[in-house]
Amino acid sequence: MSKIKINIIKKYHAKHFYPKKKNILNLLKRIFNKDVEINIIMIKKSDMKKLNYKYKKKKKSVNILSFKYKTPQFLQNNFIGEIIICNSIIYEESIKKQKKLIDYWNEIIVHGASNLLTHSKLQKHKYNKKNS
């Protein structure tokens, strides 16, 4: 079984629900087929807008950005990248899309995790990405 390590970093006090660390771990264990370490960073809308402009040249906030890192082999660690999430946007979009907040969170986490690995390295998992 894969060993998944996540570091959750909250850059502000979230007003809305976000999943517990153990729930995120359980979801990621169904996705990754190797040992990995990931930072999950929750930021506010204005910071997400700045990051999106800096890296994608788009002047709007988005729900998630993923940054994949290549660790030199001699370091032999399993850190693969960061998933940057805007909690308030996920909350707003879940209402607009009429989805349960936890289901939408799961969908967003799967999306971000899949961006960290090539599709061929993802395990088949039971998550249903309907309506995405």
C-alpha cells in the first residue's frame, strides 16, 4: 500500500467547511500508487488571483492550482508538489453547481492530484467525476 504524507497549510482562517486531513488522506490513497508527499495550501481569493496571474497570466481567481515538482534522485524524497486551494471559491461553486460541498471538495482534490502525476501513473479509483 502507498504511503501518503500531506502537509496542510492554511494561509488564512477559512470561513467555510474544508475536509479533515484524514478524509483527504483516504481520498489520495485511492489515487496514488506510490509513496508521495504533497503540500495542500489553502489561500484566500485575492491571493489565488495573484498566483493565477503570476503563473497563468489570467486575471481571475480559480478554485485550484497544482504545481508539480521534480525532486533530484539523490535527495530520495517523495515530495511531488503542491495543491493550492481557494476554499471560498469551492464553497461558491458548489452552490452554483448544486453539489454537496464535500462531494465538490473531493472532486477538486482529485483534479489537483491528477495534475501532479501523469495519467498513466494514476491508479483506477472509485471516484466518479460526473458533471465535471
